[in-house]
Amino acid sequence: MTSLSVEMLAADAVEPITSAGHAQLGIAVLAGIAVIVLLITKFKLHAFLALTIGSLALGAVAGAPLDKVITSFTAGLGSTVAGVGVLIALGAILGKLLADSGGADQIVDTILAKAGKSGGKAMPWAMVLIAAVIGLPLFFEVGIVLLIPVVLMVAKRGNYSLMRIGIPALAGLSVMHGLIPPHPGPLVAIDAVDANLGITLALGILVAIPTVIVAGPVFSKYAARWVDVPVPDKMVPGRASDDLEKRPSFGAAVVTILLPVVMMLAKALVDIVVDNPDHTVQRVFDVIGNPLTALLVAVIVAMFTLGRPAGFTKGRLQATTEKSLAPIAGVLLIVGAGGGFKQTLIDSGVGQMVLDISKDWSIPALLLAWLIAVVIRLATGSATVATVSAAGLVAPLAANMSDTHTALLVLAIGAGSLFFSHVNDAGFWLVKEYFGLSVGQTVKTWSIMETIISVVAGALVLLLSLVL
């Protein structure tokens, strides 16, 4: 792991903050989650405030002293931000450089030009590829804003069904968001269950490829039959590169974006081959493949491979970096508060309760993790909240797992967190408005696509657990 463990940062909160029985703890969990759901859905409170209040409510119902609850919450918040905050910031900078330099447009235009030679048959697959590559360093919402103009232009100019082009792009983005670090959800889950990032990344890619094929190009055939809507011309904004005289090459843009992934995967490979923490080669790659190092190197490289070719001055590079950080403040606070909620769950004894109860169940730990994430996703509408909350609940289950199964636990949580997006999810409304759909049409396309991703990815995780 790249961050200090929760136990190190909250040494005074190692012992449970309450000795309540299982029944009371169960009620406390339901009360805490209910408060969060009610505040987010009914009162439209920001998720950061809802998670903070929900943590206090959980501790209070569990009968814990509120001063200890506050200590657990703040310790969890601090450790989570320490573990993933810098990575989220670096990912935001990299994504902003990719977008503003025209690098993203260059990737899109090049792939579409190649796909267009097939007479359009390869276009849905091209949209998946574009979304997957661009989606690596970008948050889901940013990726949608970046890809929507492309989807709309391709559909209009090529006279394609909007759903045939749009669903594969959305599937590519969503799978990256839920399963592949350095996105916030997977990073928080990795931190919570102490999983190996490299192994999680490798297995995440293995699960993501068939998942995105089923939910993207395959499902889009049916979505296009169910919902046939014209392209909403008013939603086609200008592209970043329209105001630039030049932009980076396709090769430079792709290499820059894939650089941190390659560095992290190289570390995972060396860990498997060498398998000696004291070996010089493994120690070198522990530094090279550290996500902080990988993303930092990618950002610095991007300033030269993306910024300079686009004609960015030093001042423009500085301004781009500053603009990239402001929008992620809310994400950092939500992720941090989610970590605080997770630590409150653990220190209240809820994690141990889940461990104790699960011993009497025949349900596999990975399926349990998936189901918990599904329930919280349906209730709150937030994939990130579902991920961090579920990770806190099932973290004790990872204690005796191998590195491979711990990584699969992270992926099970990520898969569950994507289940059936509906009216309490901001992404639902974003897709609805950009594509000019009704609520019913959005459910038939976007919501079902998200469910397919969740179910297929969850099933693949369970299958991998049987053979690995």
C-alpha cells in the first residue's frame, strides 16, 4: 500500500468504540445508512455532509461515546485522503491536460477515421476503445462531458442510431469508473481492504474487457431498437482543439495516458516473478510502480508531450493545473467522509459483526460484498458512496484472504456499486439531458446498461475466484 494504514493513523481507535450486541449494531448500521439516504435523496444534502451526519448517527445508535465516534470518523477521513487524495489530484491534472491540449480530440479523431473505413460496423467498438482510453485518467462526469460531443457528431454525420454509438461509450467510461484504479472508488476500496494495487489493476482489466463488450456493443443493438431518438443538436458544444492551432500527435497522447498503467502493471509483474521484497529489482519497481510515482511521472511527461505540442506556455500549463484541481474538491470531501464512515463502522464493531455472522452463512464473501454494494448503490445513487461504505463493512473478511482474492473483493465491491442507476444518481440525469431522453427511455438504456455491467462483472469475479 502507498499510504499509512488506518491502524497507524488511528492508534487510539484500534479497540472497538462500543461493545454493543449484534442486534444493536445491526440497527445502528441501518439507522446510519437510512440517515445518509434520507439526507441525500429527500433533503438534497451534499454527500459529504450526509456521510458525516450518518457516521455520528451510527455511533449514537450503537451506544458509543460521541467523542470516540468523532475520533474514529476524523481518523478515517484523514487516512483515506492521505491514501488517495494526492492520486485523485494527479489524475485530475492529467485528465485536464489531455482535454485542453487537444490530445483527447486527437485520439478520438484518429480512431474514428480508422473505424469509418469499415462502413460503420466497427463504430460501436471504436466508441468503446475511445471511452476506455480516455476514461483511464478522467472522472466519469468529466469523461461524459468530453465524449458527448463526439458521440453526437458521429451519430449525426454518420446517420447512426444515437444509442448504437452512445451506449458503448458510456459502458467504456462506467467500467473504468467502477473497476479500474486510479479512479476514486477502486482506490478507496483498495486502501480499505489493504489490496495490492497492481494485482487489482491487472484483474480489473481482465474483468473489464468482456464486461464492456457485453454491456457496450452487444447491448447497444437492443437499446437502439427500444429507444430511437434523434440527435439533440443543441447539446453539441465546441471541442477544446477547435481553438488550438496545433495539437499533440496520436502516439504521444496514447503513450502518455497509458504510461502510469504500464508502470503499475510492471510492478505487479515483478512482484509475481521475483517475489522477494528485499531484492533490489523488486525494491526499484516498488518505487516505479507506486501509483503516486506513476501518476506524478505521467503528469510531468504530459506537460511536455501534450502541453508543449499544443503551444502551451508555462503560464498556460500552470493555469490548466489550477483549473483541474478546483472541481475535485467535492470528490475529495465525499471520498474522505466515506473513509470516515468506513472507520466508524469498523471501530463500532460492525465489521467484526459481519465477519461473525458470515461464518454461519453459506454465501461467499465476494457475493456478500457485491450484494452490500448493490443495496447501498440503490439507496444512495452514488457509486462512490456504495464503494466506500461496502468496503468498510466487508474489510474484516479480507484478513485471511490471499492477495488475489483481496483484489477480487475490491472488484466485487466495484461491480456492485454500478448496479441499476436510477433517479437518485446524478449520472442518470446527466445522460438523460445530454441525450435528450425521457425518464423511461433513460431507464431502458442507461439503467439497464449499468445493471448489465454490474451483473456480468460480478459473475466474472466469482468465476475468477474459483480458478485463481
